[in-house]
Amino acid sequence: MMKKKFYGLVLAAVAVLFTGCVKCVSTETKTVQVQVVDEYYKEAEYRFLYNGKAVVPIKTPAVYEITVDYAGVNFTFSGEDTYQKYADHIGEYTNATLEQRKYSDGSVRYNMIDLE
């Protein structure tokens, strides 16, 4: 009885391995209009941790984020340069590069790559 269960598990594992993975069959990029909908900034912080011997300062880096909306989906971009460029433009439109990937199972995934 135990051998049957073992062989059943092995057979199931082999079936999963041979069915294959979903593969990307094409990638396209295009320029689209997005709306800047939000900005977020959190300054760098210092915390102090006692490690048993001494107090050690730990720096948490600053966070700079810009959120844009495309077709009802929000995409967030990080980085100080992007933040400085778009933080004062909430509600305005700008161009962005959209990547579209099509997969062998028929699914399509989108990713916003860059703001212009």
C-alpha cells in the first residue's frame, strides 16, 4: 500500500515536470499617456540598536515614489530624480513606456517601464 502512494506521488511529480512552463512568446513596447495621481516621500531615518556590546546606528534610506494611472491600474516608480520631476505635477498627464508580454498560454501581462 505504501509503495502505491509513493509511486503515485512520483508519477504526479513527473507529470508536472513534463507539462512545461508558460513561456513568453512576444514582447512589445509602446508609448502611452498616463496621469500622475500621487507622490510619496519619507525622509531617511536613523535608529539605534544595542547589539549586546555597543549602540549601533542604523540608517533607513529615504523613500521617493510617484504613482501613475493607466487604464485604471496604478503603477509606482521609485527614485529621487523621478520624484523631483513629477511631485509637483499631480493630476497632469505625461508619456510613459508600457511593455506588453504575451505568453504561450494566451495570457498577457503589462508592465510600466519608464516615465518620459
